[in-house]
Amino acid sequence: MTDQPISRILPDQPDRPVGADCVASYLPSLDNSPGVYRMLDTQARVLYVGKARSLRKRVANYAKLTGHSPRIERMIRETASMMFLTTRTETEALLLEQNLIKQLKPRYNVLLRDDKSFPNILMAKAHPFAQLTKHRGAKSVKGSYFGPFASARAVNRTLNQLQKVFLLRSCSDSVFEGRSRPCLLYQIKRCSGPCAGLISRDDYAAMVEDAERFLQGKTTGVQEELATQMAAASEALEFERAAALRDRIRALTEVQQAQGINPRGVTEADIVALHMEGGQACVQVFFIRANQNWGNHDYYPRTGSGAEAAEVLQAFLGQFYDNKEPPRLILLSDEIEDPDLMAQALSQKAGCKVELMMPQRGEKAELVAGALRNARESLARRLSETATQGRLLEGLAQAFNLPAPPQRIEVYDNSHIQGTNAVGAMIVAGPEGFIKSQYRKYDIRGGDLTPGDDFGMMKEVLTRRFQRLQKEDPDRKGGTWPDLLLIDGGAGQVSAVAGIMADMGVSDLPMIGVAKGIDRDAGKEEFHRPGQRPFALRHNDPVLYFVQRLRDEAHRFAIGAHRAKRAKAVGATPLDDVPGVGAARKRALLAHFGSSKAVSRAGLPDLKAVEGISDNIAQTIYDFFHDKG
């Protein structure tokens, strides 16, 4: 891959051509190599990223004055310079194009928003007694993965039922090693109690195997075996065991019903359906795994101001599977621009053949039709909600005398318990509702803060937030600066925030403090602005409810971040800080000595006696606990 010379607009180049003439000026330096091109405006901001089988032919097409859609015509008119990257193959160009689109977010490209990894069910097998748990992110843990599921809620619901059926442990390895008596899950019949030796390793392994067979779609055999065991227990007058097996069969049936529509002829596929209306698009993705429907997720990609369906769907596929493993079959509602090239790129990523299909009849076509119906209904709801949100933002601007309806509202809150595990939180809302991909949490670092100093915490959060904004977007043209700040608090908090912002040279952002008001009742909130008298809105004003939702969402997010930090701190041990001691050695040490305190007091010969602990590591552990002074 090579980078060709870059030409940019500079202040001392007033006569440099813009538009089609600018595009044409690059033709003499281009050949027919495949690659990626970027179109930039007069401020060197990227307008568009595209890939080409032949850079020269693609750029020559843009240099023509006719034959373009209104969207492409606008883009060409704004083009003041271009950048080029040549690649060895068109497949490489396609993959690079999607990476650059996600990184640069050009205005005229189709852009997938709110992308994230999907949760899986993990059967973790690093321990002799496998752990059944939820997993999100890179598949780096040893074990079997089942998914993806469309949401954490779908995974949690399935795990809840699987615990009833297969009685597999969900606790972490460190908790497992530290127990001598079974926990509450054993008492409520959701675990077989391997931590207390209440089940043999072979019997537990058999249940693990049954669970994996079920998650692979082999449900009939599992049910038949349980039914046979229940009948045998009943004949042997072991009625308590028979009742337990009956409950497991019922729970298994509930899992199957919760999976929704289960296609018989499709073992593994993603169903991707697109509906476009009113200049907006909705893409519905359904996940079929092991002949079971594991849920769906909807996306609303930015359509680049008028892109056609084939371009939208192709861009979506490239960006969606950038950080996800594609299945062997992808069912589409519409044709895409380069189906063969996309199939080749996805096959290369998956390490096996990936087929793209637009079915016309049969069960596959019915699945696509169902996904398309969901896309259409989701977009209708989205358009309705967007219109309502627009009216609320207009009402907010009127109520608080803002110059225009805010396009980006940032709401800040803190959460802690007597100053411990303190976190700051920021949520963001705009014309399309809450923008969860823009939420941020801040671990409070200030070592000199007095525990519980909310003003000090807010100062740290705002300072870090706006110093970064000033560095990354000093001209405020990137859409990342807020139009309104909402602070949970009264006159004192607003005055403090105004002072913090003034110290950073930011004095033109509207800010509003939301105080609980009389008796701290919802509906009696008072609103505070710098240098002005507090005021209230009428009890049934929709704007009041809107502000309450914003404040409550910030509070929810802050508490969630605090609880996660506190839970992590509870599970931490001094062994986490010892160099060279990872999860496996930590388990071995805790199993041998019983606690981290006992490890810290152990002598060097005792440490060397632990399985998996070499002489060098034993010396490191001993020195860590004995040579700190």
C-alpha cells in the first residue's frame, strides 16, 4: 500500500481550482491501480471516502459535469483537494475504505452509527468445572462461544433459564476457589454446587456437554434424555429427583419458547433488511444460530444526504462486520453494489466461504420479509419520535431563552459513597434522543479532593472534558461541542460551573442547574442560570418532563458506573499488582494458601511449592510483599 503525494488548500493558494476542475487536475498523476481516495474541502476536512478498482477511471468519472445525483454534485462542488492510497487488490481497498469511513466519519458517506459488539454466551473451560457466563468483546478466553445475541437482556434471559436446566456455575474462578459451602444459587436450584464438592467432575462434565448440545440446536436429544431419566427416577420411587428433572424439562421448554421464531431450514445466518423513507434509513439485523432466532437489532445509518439503497446496504455490511465475525450465510432484502467483492472480503475475514443471498421464495424469503416489516415499523416509530423530540427541543429553547433549539445537550452528574469509588458521568441528547455512543464516564483521579467534595469532582470532570474539546475541535465545527449544559444542582453548583468554564476561556455556553425544589419532589424543580433568578415550569409542562428524563438518565448512568467500579474493587486482591502473576497463577496461589493475606505471609520455600509457580516467580512474589519498605 502506498501513499501518493497530497495536495491541500493553503491560505496562499487562492487561485487553486475547486470542484470538477480540482478533481480533473489529479488525473495526470493517477494510473489504473486499485485503491482508496479521499475528497476534502477548503478546510482540509474529509467530505467523502471511496474505493475504486481503477483510481484513474473513478476520478475521471467525478471530473465529468453531468450524470451525477444531487448529493454527488454537491460533494464535487465542495471538493478542493484529494488524497489517494493505492492497494494491491480491490478487496484490500474495500476493507480500507470501511476503516477510514468509521474513523473519519465523512459528511457524504453512509455511516453506521451506534455500532457495538454483541454479547455471547461463553462456556469458559480454563477451570476443571466450566463456567457459564455472558461475554462481550474479543474471544480471548478459552472455551466455547454461542451467539451473537441481539441484546444483553436476551442473553440474561437465556442464561437464567439455562441455570435452571443445567445447574452450571456462573461465579468467577476466584469466588469458586474461595468457597467451602454452596451459595444461594444452589439453594434455589440454579447450581449443582461444584464448589462444595456436591457433584462429581464427570457428572458436571456431562451437564456441560448437554448444555453445549442444546446451544448448538440439538434440543430434542437433550429433552429425550431428561424425560428418560425422569421416568426412571419415578419408577425407582425417587420422587424428589423426578420432580427436579421435571422442573428442568419445563425450564428447557421456556428457553425454546423465548427464542421466538425458529427456522427449520436455516442453521446459521444473519438477516439484513433495509427500509428507506423520508431521507432516513433503518437496517434490521436478525441473528439465526443453531436453527434458533437469537434476536434482532435495528440501526439507523446516516445516509450521506441521499444515497441509494444499494450503496447504503453495501456500506452497512462493510462497517457492521468490521469488528464482528460474519456467518456463512447473509440474507439481504436488497441488492448491493459489489456483491462478489463483498462476499470475497467477508470470506477472507471469516476464514471460510460467506454467501450473500437475496431470496425470492421459501422460508428464507419469509425471514427477510419479516425483517423488512420490522425495519419499516421501526423507522416509522423513529420518525414519529424524532418529530416529538424536535418539538421538545423547541420548547426547551423557548423556556430557557436559548438562541435556537439545542442540537447537543450534555448532562453531568457524580456518584460515590462517602467519597469512595467516585465517578463522574456525562450523557448526551439531541434531535434523535439519547446518543448513548457519546456517553462518557470519568474516574475521579484527584488525590487531594476531600471525600464527598461534589464541587471538586465536577471541576475535574468539566476540566478534562473541555480541555480535550479545545484540543481536538478548537473551531467548534466538529459537532462535538454542546449547545446546552445541564447540571444536577442549584445556584451554588451553577455558579461553580460558570467559574470553572470561565477559567478555561469558555464563557458562551448556556448552562442550567436543575434543583429538586420544595420538599425535593419531582415536578417542583427549580431552574438556575448564572446571574439570574431561579424559576419553575408549570407542573404538566412537557419540557419539565423532558428535563426530568435527561436528569434521571444521567443519574442512572452515573450510578451504574459507580456500581461497576465498586464491584471491581470488591473483587480486587493484592495479587493483582504482582508482576508476572496472571489469572492462572492467582488461582493456584489462592487454592494453595486460601487467601491473598496468607500468600503475603508465606515464605519463599512455600511459594516455590505451589504448582505452576517457578523459582523466579516465587522470588518476585516474596519480594513484592516483603521489600516494599
